[in-house]
Amino acid sequence: MKTITTLYSLLFLVFFGNAQSIEKFSIDSGGASASEGGIQILYTIGEVNVQELSTASVSISEGFINADFRIIIDPIVFLQGPSLVPSANGLMNDTLRESALLPTTSPYEDNATCNASVFNITGNNAIVDWIWLELRAANDNQELINARSALVQRDGDVVDFDGTSSVVMHAAPTNYFVVVKHRNHLGAMSAATVNLSDNVTTIVNFTNSSFSTFGSNAQTILNSGNTALWAGDANTDDSITFSGSDNDVNAIKDYILADPSNILNFITYVSSGYLMQDLDLNSATIFSGSPSDSNLIKDNILNHPGNITNLPTFTINATVPPKN
């Protein structure tokens, strides 16, 4: 459950043109918008408007636009790994938090941070792990508009860095494809665009089996009937493989054998920590034994709806289109 708060992050975007001389008859109002590297720029041409006009979020002065771009979003997502043997129905396990292994710095590229006290929250709203959110352009689902880290609770709510608030993203209020990703699960993207607003919080529920995601079998179906991101990407290549070169099972085995604490190189050794190879997020990475992370991969491969001949060489590929 989230506590919705108001957070204003003012972003001034101004497009400056070179000085120019224009005859009176050629002066025209006009402009456009452009996106690059996650930044959206709106600009006007000609500076024909010498008035100052303003609303609650946009001000125009002599043709230049300053805007407070922000949208509020409430994604909901389940991770298959911590959902497989839940300690409470309808909730993911928060073993990493209970084991004091969750880092206060995000494992994703923005290196976002949160206060350690966020991990003191227990119950339905306890934090399971960090997660990654993206907004893609409505006219091109490969064009990244904005992305950021966030936190996911046991009940699937994706929240801001305080552990309870709705997520605020810097983007103009409009329609976007919404993407959710996790470090060792395959990501998913909404099949259709979602209208996101700066003053109304929009719920995007990836756990609802009736919510359409891009591609075939983008998520797995849990025993509860809810949908969840596929677990098993132990080597971060956006696919899950059990057999063949560079497979995810070997990534687990290699880590176990190379663990400095595994001084006898036992294949049955259990590595502990906040690890990519810990697919069920139970703080233990296991190659041989029960419950092993390698068996999770095998089960997903053999039971995948697309693997109609049950081949162990089948590959589960991510369905989220690559970014431009």
C-alpha cells in the first residue's frame, strides 16, 4: 500500500536559437518538441509572443517555455522468484530484507539511494528488492523517455525511495509504454500506451492476468492466477537458458565454485549474499541441492508455454524491445 505525497521537482528546459535577423513579413509563430537521452524539450521559434502567460505548471515568456515535467505512477508487479513458495498468500517473500542484505544503493545505472530505515518496514509493505522502471515513447516503443530505480513491496506495489509513496518520474503528462525490469528476472512492457498525469496517480497493474503485455508469454502465471516476471536471468543477457553456451545454470555453478568462502570447491556449497544468481531472492545461491536456483531455471524452460516439445535447449527471451 502506498502513501501518496506531493513532490515537485522543477525542471527548466529552454531552447536557445542563434541570433538572427528576420524581416517583419517572415515572422511566424511555431515550434516543436524533441526527445533525446531521456530529456524532452519544447521550444518556440521567432519570439513573437511578448506577453507573459502562466498556468500551474507551464509559463511562457517571449516565446520561451519553462515546464515542470512530472508524472505520478503506481506500478504493481510480482517477481516469480520470491513468489514461488510464499510465506503468506498473495505476497512475495522479503528474505533479503529480513537478512539485512538489501543495499541502500540501487543496483541499476542511476545508483539511486534510500535511507536504511526504509528496510525497517514489515508486513505487506515490506521491501522485497530494487526494481527498474522505464517510460517509452508512444510513437516508438524503443525510444526511452525516462527511467529510474524504485522499490517493490511484498504486495507488488512499486514505490519511491521512502518506501511508501507513489513513484514520480520526470516526463511530460501524456501517453507512454510502461516497462518494469528486475536484475535477474525478465522485464515486461505494457502492450498499449498508458495515459500518465501530473495530478492523478495512475495504477499500472502487471500482476493482473487481464493486463496485456507486449509479446507472447511476457510473464509467467503463478498458482494464485496472478502474473509475474520470469525468474532465471542469472547472467544478465535478457534471456533464460538451461542448456547450451553461456547458459544461466553455468553462471550459478561458476559463481559457487569461485566463491572465496568455498575453500574446498564443493558443488553443493551455498553462497550467501545479495547475488545475481539468487533467483528466488532467499539470500542463498544453490547449484546442487534443494531448493536450487538451477532447478528453477530448468522448471521454467520445460514448463514454458512456448516450449511445446519440452526441449531443455529451449530459450526464454525477453519481450521488451531493445532501446534505440
